[in-house]
Amino acid sequence: MDIIAQYGTVFLILAAVFGLFMAWGIGANDVANAMATSVGSKALTIKQAVIIAAVFEFAGAILAGGQVTKTIRKGIVDADLLSANPELLLYGMLASLLAAGIWLLIASKNGWPVSTTHSIVGAIVGFAMVGIGTEAVHWDKVGFIVASWVVSPVLAGFIAFMLFRSVQSLILDTEQPFDNAKKYVPYYMFMVGFIISLVTLVKGLKHVGLELSTIEQYGYAVGIGAIIMLAGRVYVSKIKHDPKADKKFHFTNVERVFGVLMVLTACAMAFAHGSNDVANAIGPVAAVVSIVQSGGEVASKSMLPLWVLGLGGIGIVAGLVMYGKRVIATVGNNITELTPSRGFAATLAAATTVVLASGTGLPISTTHTLVGAILGVGLARGMAALNLTVIRNIFMSWIVTLPAGALLSILFFFTLKGIFS
């Protein structure tokens, strides 16, 4: 307790700096994944993707980021075992942030799309096992999270596969693909609007004190989806068929219609990503703030300060702007060839999966989800459409992430303990 009283301000400053660094890593690695389909399918330029991500990631973090943070902050380590030594949890959370941030920097530099969720969970488990003991880790919770790493890409892959099959049967494989694209794309726009509105209404408005009934939430979400669909229909109706465009690629005109939809799904994915993955950076920061402000009380229930959510949002945007291009190239161009229609199916499937996970408080990996969705789209076109070498390298980087996070975290935990104790 004396250590917390003596160095409280130092711990808060370190938490803010390390949290910002971790959020920067999320922006460089994970947000690049979220935007990669839009850039890879040529629906957006890098500059446009960065602007969209900046706005919607920040909005997702602020409006809907609180739920998952609880799992990262309280769910993985048994805080009761630390009531006598709360400073150990402080060292551990700071070490976890620094460890995960450094691993993300290494991965982003090499263009590996790794999981920020893996990184931080591995780091927290690593320090808890060595610093406190294996009994301090909620292994059932960790098992639950690990299961989600398998479930999320499979679920996203399945949704993406079914979505793209629907695009093929309703539009691409018909005699008038361009006319059918103009007819059906607004309905897909309704799906995007409905899903993102629903997560905002269910999760986000609690922060600002608005409580809506379930019927009201669904009613508003349907209304917003309908408005987006009608606006989309007006915009899509203005796209004229260009016979010359189809000479090189048979579906060029169709893909122009899907390009409009791709911009919408990019916004949706950025929002969904901000709501889920901001927790990886600010969960440990929130734990440190809570312990310092309560004078060492570990189990205290505290409101998540808005400045902590803001810190996460700013870091994410900065990371994407400064270092996001490398991972965008891997995910957007190298797994399978993407067009706006394929990118749409992958992104909407991933966003839907992430939104479902945020609603249940499950910290899934956006990376795994999106890569799973892209694989689903690739499989809908046949195995030959996939670059198996790139997929193997991605899977290998996923396997290394957990132990890398844990080992770095253990090293920093003992360093911090040595400095302050």
C-alpha cells in the first residue's frame, strides 16, 4: 500500500504511456486488418481508409468499448489473491501493456497480421503465473477466450461464405448482373446499417445514460437501416452502365455498385473493431487507474473513465496512420484476390461476428475473424483462389504470439518489481 501511495502518480503516467503505446500497436496491426479488404479491393485508397478508420474506430471505442473491457480487466486474473499485495497487479498490468505493445511493433514491421487479443491475454497470463502463481489465473475464462479464437474465424468464414454465395446467385451468376446489383445492393446496405445501429444502441448509449427497451432498440436499428437503404438506392440508381469498362473484367460495372457498399462496410468494420479491440489497450490501464485511485483496493468497482477510452481511440488512429500500410498489404492483397463484392462479404461477416462478440463481452480476435472471413470468400470461389503459403505464415505468427507476449511480460514484470520494490 505504501508503494502505491508513494508512486501513485508515476504508475498513472506509466499506465497512460504504455496504454497509448499498446493502442498504437493495435492501430498499426489490427486496424490495418479492418481496412485491408477495402484497400485490397480498390474500393478505397489508403488515405480514405485512414480517415474512415480514424472517425469510426474512435466512435466505436468511446460508444461501445466498455463491455469487453470488463473481461480484460477483471476476468483473467483472480484479483482477490492480490488484496494483500495490490502493487503486484499494478506491475503485472503495466508489464502486460509494454510486452504486448512491443510484440505488435515487431509483427507490424514484418507485415504479420497477429492478434492483439492474443498478445494482451498471453501477457496477462504470463505475469500472473510467474508473479502470483498458476492458481491466480482463471483458466476457465482463458479456455473460454481460447475457444473463441477457433469459433470466431469459423463463424466469420461461414457467414462470409454464405453472403458471397448469395451475391453469386442473386447477382454475379445471372444474365443481368449490373441490373441485379442495383436491385439487391440496397438490401445489403440495410443489413450493414441495422447491425451497426443495433450494437451502438445496445452497448453504446449506456455510457451516456440513455436506457432503451429491447423493442425500442430493434425499432430504431430497423429505422436507421431503412434510411441507409433508401439513401443507398438513390445513390446506386445514378451509377450508369459503361460498356467499355467490362472488356477487361466482365464484372467491372457490377463492382462499381459494390464499391459504394464497401465504403459502408468499411465504416461498420472500423466501428465494430473499435468497440471490441480498444479493450486490449485500456483494460489494463483501467485496472491501474482503479487501484491507484482507491488507494490499493483491488476488487473495487469503478466507472471506466472516459479519458481512458479516449486515450485508446487516439492511440489506435495514430498507429494506423504511421504504420498500417504493411499489414494492409498482407491481408488485402496476398491471401486471395479481392474485389468490392468479395471484400463486402468478408467485411460484413467479420463485423457481424465482432458485434456478436462485443455483445457477449467475449474478447475475440478481429484478426482471426477477418482472415477467417476472407478464407470463407476464397473458398466460395474454390481452393485455387487461396494463397496457401501466405496463409501458413499467418497461422505460424498466430501460434508464436501467445508465448511471445507471456515471455516479454514476465521479463518486464520482474524489472518493474525490482525498480519499485
